[in-house]
Amino acid sequence: MHSSMTGRQLTVLLLLLASQFMLAVDFSILNVALPRVADGLGFRAADVQWIATSFALCAAGFTLLFGRLGDTLGRRRLFLVGMGVLGAASLLGGSATSPEVLLTARVLQGLATAAVTPAALSLLTGTFPEGPLRRRALGLNSVMMSLGFTGGAVLGGVLTDLFSWRAAFLVNVPIAAAVIVVALVVLRESTERVAARLDVRGAVLVTAGLVALVFAATRFGEHGIADPVGLVSLVVAALFVVAFGFAERRHPHPLVPLGLLRRPTVLGGHIVGFTTFTMETGLVFLSTMYLQHVLGLDPMQTGLMLGAMGAGAVLGGVVGPRVIAAVGVRNTSVGGLALQGLLTAVLLLLGSSSGSLWLYGVVVFIAAVPHTCAIVSFMVAATSGLPDHEQGLASGLATMTQQIGMALGTPALSAVAVAAGGLASLGALRTAVGVDAGLVLLGALGVAVVLRGRRTAPVQASPGARVASRP
């Protein structure tokens, strides 16, 4: 095992990290600019949330399908097509003159994200063999995801204040073009392809279920947890997921081999990913409400304060692979979640005076370190021990967990805050922060139980699959 990257590996890594950062930015870049977008295009107040929801529905709902398509059609090809669609959709959004055009652009951005994210992750794992180099690459990838999400809020606030909300779309166009040009030169297609017939029925069922789930969470965030439309959507989502499980058992080449999800390390890894992405995304939303509604900061000031999370994420991504090498995936996962939950609980001490900014900045910076370490352990667990032809599936599952978590976090904690008194109430926001902290600690406990007695990365999935482990 070489301890240093080759020139080509470094170029591929930089390319894929740039694409992951860009995709994560798109998830949050419009959050602080939504009021100005609504005013500029004449959105009705009830429809503004669809600017974010339309993106989240597609990004979360279609990622597993596109991950499997990458195994069959080629990950390089899917990556290039997705980046092209992302660039075109960003240009459309930046020049939109009506709500319908803007929402169409957001849908296309979400679909492009669902295609590019798992393709990029599987290309990354295919470029680096299991071991220290892959852990380092996955650590940097985790940095880009967390930094991109928090950086999106910073960038959105800056671009909106200095230029216009349209710049939040148009900034993607030259970046996407540059990524495509470089990718054509340096990316290589995987040598292994899955020739089996695609599980169309499973793809339809799981996509419909995920879309219904995200829609239900969005309704709860807007109208409270007793919203009848949200409850019906939740039931529909559950029915689709159950039907998906039955369909997968009967298909000769299922979209998701259910045996994979029964492996404790894979299950535990996805619990880590879902917990940390959901609750951290929700915390960013609660932070935005606190900084703007309680402390009265403007979009740019809010974005700059959220930058403390991004700085902590950089540090976490650097130390995460080293922590895993020292104490193993299980301890990193449990410890990362536990520290994230405890530090989130400290935010219950925040008050309504500007003096609380210091406490907020220090706590979210420190908390972002174990949060990102947990993400690295999730990515290592989710993609290790698998042959090349299953990397698209593993990457699709990991990306699906990430996207669902990011899509559910905001509406879920919004619903808690609305039920407790409203998004402008300090007491209600504290209640939601307390729920956030409690759920992260519960996730840590669940991972500890699932991975009880295990300190290794996932066990070997098939002959020839190499496994990184710790004795």
C-alpha cells in the first residue's frame, strides 16, 4: 500500500472534491435568500418553501436509482451528464422570470445532484484502494460535504447582499463547465459493469416512498405534526417502503440486496450518517432562525457566523481518518455522535443578547469536529469491503442516507419549534435544540448497540474484496 497519492489520484480527488462542494452548496445557498427570491419573482408566501423542497425531493428521492444506474451505464458517463444538467439548470434558475421557471430549475438541480453525488463517491472509492489513502480521501470528501452545506449559507448571504440572489445560481455555471472539461481528461470509466436487468419496479417504489417521506416532513414543518396531508403522506411513504421490501425479495437482481442492510457494520454506519446529517442540517436551520429573528443579524452576518461550523468541519475532516485508524470505526462513530449531542445541548444556554454570539461561535466550531469525524466513519463503513461492481450501489445508499437526512432535518425540527411557540421564539428554538441534542445522543446509543463488540470496518462481502480492519 503506497502512503502517498499519485499525480492522477490527486487530480481526480481535487476534481471530485470540487464537485461535492458545489453540490452541497446548492442545498443551502438559497436558504438565507428566500425572502428576496420571493419578492423578486412574486412567489406567494405559501409557495416559497417549494424553492428548497423541490430540490430536496429530487435529490433525496432519485439518488438510489441513479447510484444503481451508474453501475450499469457507467459512473463517468453519469457524472458528466449530471454536471451538464446542473450547469444548464443553474443558468435557467439565474435567468428565471417566473416562479414556474425557477422551480423547474430547482427540480433539475435536484435530479443532477441525485446523479452526480453517488457517481462521484463511487469514482472516488474506485480510485483509492481500501486503507489509509481511501480513509484520507473520504475524510476530505466529508469536509467538502459539511463545509459546502454551511458554506452555502455564507456564500448565499454574501452574494445576495453584494449582487443578487441570481448570483447564487449563476456561480455554478463556470464551475460546472470547468469540472466537465477536467473530468473528460482525468476520469476513467470503471472496468466492471453490472449487466443484469435494472430493477425498475423497485426503483419506482423506493423513489415514490422517499418523495412521499420528504413531502410529509415538509408539511409537518409548515403546518405542525397534526397536519392531515402530512400524515397521509407519511402513511403512503410507509406503504411504498413495505412494498419495496417485498419486491426486492422476489427480484433476481434487486436494486438493494436486503442482505447488505442486515450486516451490522453497514446498518450501524447508516444510522450514524442519518443521525448526524439530519440533526446537523436541522441545527443550521435553527441557527439561522436564532441569529436572524432573535439576535437581529442580516443575511451576510448570519452566513459569516455559520462559517464557524465550516471551520470546524475542516478540522474534523483532517483528524477523522487518524481517529479511525487509532480507535476504529465503532468508537469513532459512537464518540463522534455523543460529543455532537452533548455540545449541541450546550446551546440551550444561549440568550437573546449579542453576548451569546461568542458562546454560539465557539460551541458550533467545536461540535463540527466530532460531527465530521462521524461522517468519515459513516463513509468508511458504507463503502468498504465491497467489489467494484457494487460501489455504485454502496455509494447510492450512502448518498441516499445523506440526502434524506439533509432533506428531513429542517422540516422535522421546524415542526418542533412551530409546535413549541414559533420560529421567532427563543424558548421554542431552545426546545427544538434540546430535541436535536437528545436524538443525536439516542443515535449514539443505537450505534453502540448495533456495533457492540465490533471494532472493524465492514466484513468481506465477496471473494477478492479487500477489507480495512483494526484488530
